[in-house]
Amino acid sequence: MKKKLLVAFALCCLSSAAVAQAPSADDSLVRSRAVEAVIWGMPAANYDLMLQPALKSGAKENEIIYWSRPVDWHNQTLTPNPDALYFMIFFNTKEAGPIVIDVPPADDGSFAANIDTVWQMPLEDAGPYGADKGAGGKYLILPPGYNDTPPDGYIVVRSETFAGYALFRSNLASHSEADIAKAAKYGKRLKVYPLSQAAAPPETKFTDAKVILYDSTIPYDLRFFRSLDRIVQTEPWQTRDKAMIDQLKSIGIEKGKAFNPDARATTILNGAAADARGVLDRMYDAGFPPFFASSRWAVPAFPALVKAGSSGYAETDMYPVDARALTYSIGYIGIKRLGTAQTYLIAGKDRDGKALGGNKTYRLHVPPNVPVNLYWSVTAYDRQTHALIKNMPRASRASNAAEVQKNADGSVDIYFGPKPPPGKDANWVPTDPQRDFELLFRIYGPKKEFFDRIWVLPDVEKIAAQ
């Protein structure tokens, strides 16, 4: 009898513990809403995650952080370009008022540049393929609710957010030391200052990030929600997003209140972020629509996102937040004139449809006569982080790298793997044998033949290691 009572008591205790540990209906609601918050908030959190390491490095808003050399793996932004020099301006009009970005003419250099809101909505492009068409110009960024008549002589840019950023890529003629120095010097002709000081602009401050570990990869945990909270606290709600106000309130994010989740809420939010990552990974693995009929290369944005984003989400019957989340979990920057200054193709699988493994060797055959005005490049990224593969001596090969070897017909074979095939070091991009990777093929200054699919980039193919 005593034994039976002990067993019954033990079962009762186990049952009570199970009930205590089981998630409540409210917990389930919080978790589901937190998953949606990650997906909806991806572009804004992405922006904040880029801003924070800039501030940590000593740069301030309305200044310029730049890389005086082509970026290497220490730059852990999402899918950066190692074949140009980066100049970034995180602007903020809330206290300073309208901000001027003064762009030099494309004489001794040129930019491929874009200006975006916090939500990575493209406001304007700059440089030869932008609004100034290479003549240079003063871009005037106006804050939300600005009703004064802007002064003459400016390229007026009206923003729906107080903050935002501009990405200026100073184009490289080659990777020679002389051309790198030239591109850096040209980039430092950029100026940024408040309109209120336009009569006597102060000197623009530049912070060189070339030796900084600059990590803005997406953290699928509580840190993501902290970034999102910073946006909610500082930016106005967009009409299209007001349905998210109560959704975020239920997970502890509310304008004017501190975000301070307790241990239980933290566990739920960490789990929700992991769930959201699973959703995005499944979308990624399903793939974007192929750009060419005969290969897997694809533009890393679904057509619905391109259409909706280009209209400022004015389309009445679409708001592709899922597609937007996928794109901004991979990269950053919105481009107003997509396909003019640059265009991108992504591949995460080989010709046989298998994931690109860092322990294998692959070849990409780039046919001759690439339809490009400036240069093409192909870069390898870590599949999980979408950043440059850590601890690698280089990340890309490009047509503006003089040492890249061409075949007799003008085509180029680029190799990816843990070690180069014999005699192919100049055309080799190293990979981490412990991690999968993905590729981004860039065309700067694409020609009409590219969009007409007259020239076709074939799939990456696995080859036997030698």
C-alpha cells in the first residue's frame, strides 16, 4: 500500500511539473507574434545592425565610415563587395534637420551609390547612373513632415523616416595599389553636413574601418528584438505598418516604454527568432526564380518585392513582407534604378541542385564578352551568415583584377574550394571545408544584352579535387 501511494505521489508531481512547464496560450501567442515581428521587421533591424558597429567604432551619424581598401572578412556585413571601396553615411535628420550629401562629379573616379530609409526603401541613386548622372550634385534629404520650400540648387529627397543611410561604392579600375589609392582619394571628396550649415559647411569626418571587425550579421535571438525596439522608439509609424503596433506590444516592444523582457519572455523570444530563421531558410532553399532558362542563377529578390518596393509599397493588393525578409536576411540596400549601375545574381546550389559545400571543388565558367561597361565579379559567402567567409585570404575574383587568367577565347574559369587546382591559384577563391557557401555574381554597368539573356552564365559545376 505504501509503495502504491509513493508511486501515485511521484506521478502527481511529474504531472504538476509538466503542467508548470507547458507553454500557456499566451506564450504561444507571443511566440507566433514574435516570429512575425522578425519577418516584418527584417529590413529595419538589418539597418540598425549596420549602424551599431559604426557607432562602436567611433563614427557618428551624419559622418562617413569607409574602408580605405577592398573589404576582407573582417567586414561581416551581409554580402559586401570586395571589389570596390565602401563609403557609408548613416544620416539622421531628427535633431540636425535636413541633411546635405554633396557628391563630386565623376571625373577622377565614380560612384555606384544608393540612398535609403531605415526600412531600406530606395530614395535615390547617385553617380553616373543616379539622379546627378555623373555631374555631381547636392542631395538634400528632408525629414518626415517637412513643409518648408526647399532651396534651389539641390536634388531633393523626401524621406519617410528621420534616419537612413547612403552606400557609396567607389569604383576600382583595378586592384593595383595606385588604383586603390585613387578610388579612396575620390571617395573622400564626399561631403555631408546639415542644410543649416550649408553657407559654411564644416569639414566632413571620415572613420576608416579597414581593421575593424565590423559585424552586422543577423542574430536570430533576443538581440534582433533589441534592434527592432530601437527603430520603434525613434521612428514614426508608417501607415502601412500600423497593424503591427499591438503585435509588438504583446511581445514587449512599445513606443515610449522600455523593452525589458524577463527570463521567461527571453526564452520565448529566442525560440521565436530561431523559428523565423527556419522559415527564411526554407524559403531560401526553395530558391528565387531563375534569371536564365538554362541555369540556376537568380536575382536575390522575388518579382513581387521588386514591383512593390519600386512603387513605395503603393500597390493596394500586395505587401510582400515574407519576400522582403528573405532578401534583407541575405543582403542590404534598396536600389531605385535596379539594373542600371549594378545587378546581382545569386547561386547556392551547383548544376546538380546540391548545396555548395566548402569541402568540395567547383568551377564557374564565365563565357567571353560579358555584357558589362565597368566590371564583373564573383564572391563567395558563408551560407549561414551571408557574410564573407572568415579567415580567408580573399573572397572574390573579378575582371578588374589584373592577375586573373583568361582562356584563349576570352572566357574565364573561376575555382572554389579548400585548395586551388594546380596552376589555378590566380583564379581561385578559398572556402572553409567545414561550412557551406553561396555565390554572388555582380555586373557593374550591365548592358542590354544581359537583360535580353543573349549572354548566359552557366551553373557552377563540381569537379574532382586534384
